[in-house]
Amino acid sequence: EEMALLARAIEVTDQALEEVSSTMGPGVTEREVAWELEKAMRERGADGLAFDIIVGAGPNGALPHHLADDTVIGEGQPVVIDMGAKYDGYCADLTRTIIVGEPDDKLRLVYQTVLDAQLAAEEMVEAEMTGAEADAIARDIIAEAGYGDNFGHSLGHGVGLAVHEYPRVGPNADDILEDGMVFTIEPGIYLSDWGGVRIEDIVLMENGRARVISQAPKMSVA
């Protein structure tokens, strides 16, 4: 029953982001995007927001917890969107980095590095790992690409009735990951005066592996 409610919160969040991101363009403000996301989630049945929506365009994306303001989104900028619906008491948590326009080579490289780290963690995380061992899967890939000092938060956290709960999934976490646990996988790279890239899914540990529940599209990088 809990997973059904959580899955509905995640579905509402995924659908809202897909709808709003498809209409984003240069010239709109972060605050306008956040409002459209909130409306889209509520129209799909959300009881409210799991947390204040984060929209970080360009350099604001280098601040992992930047709240949407009147910054105008520019052409070719990465826009970090972190959002979640609350549905019947259960919280979703989703991050995507949307590119408005054509990404340059640096953005392609940073995005691909984060995506590689996230997909590797989702594939390789196993039950009985510690949170630190899971974190290291993604962190090592980012470090090998030369951005180890630019990933300044944990790989993830538990989510359910609270948007941040156990288990802890970070470099110093000794929590053991077990079947039935729900947590996020959200590596990121943040570069001051440039911007950031973060990609986040919610996963369920099931039959010893991580099953990805979030289904919002991710950007493909050619």
C-alpha cells in the first residue's frame, strides 16, 4: 500500500515535469517555471509540494538548494529542476537538468559524466551494500573525470513520508541497504559561475537490486 501511494506521487511528478519542460524556452524566469510545475502537479492530484521547488538556471544551478527567483533563463544554459509532489502523505523527489537550446561541448561533457555516474549506480547498487559503498560507485566516476571536488553532497537519501529519511546514502554512511528500502540516486557536478548538473531518480531495493521508479526522460547526449 505504501509503495502504491509513493508510486503515484512519483508518477504525478514525472508527468508534470515532462509537460512543463517541453514548453520551456529562453526568456522565462525560474519563478515562472516553478509556478507552472506546481500547477501541473496539483492538476494531476497532488495534495501539495513535498518541498519548495528548486529551479536553478545557469550559475544558480551551482547552488544545490537554490530556490526559484526572477532570474531569466538564457539560451544554452543548464537548468537544474528539483521537485516533488506529495500524495496522500507520501513524497516524491525528482531532479532533471534541462537544456534550453543547444548545449556546448563543456555542458555535454559534464552532463554525460553525471549521467554515466547515475546509471552506473542504479545498475550496480546491491542489497547488503553500505550507503558509502553505493555512493562510491558514482563518486569514483565523477572523480575520474576530474570533477571529484565538484560533487559536494551525498549520492542519495531515503524518501517516503518525509522527503529526507533513512537510509543515508553518502560517503560516510554505514547504513545497510536492504530489500524494501526506497531511496534516491542523485549525483551532481557544480561549477561556480557556470552552473550545475544533477540527475535524480527514486529507486526501490527489490530482490537485491535497485528498481528505478522515476520515469521522467533524461537528456541524451550525442
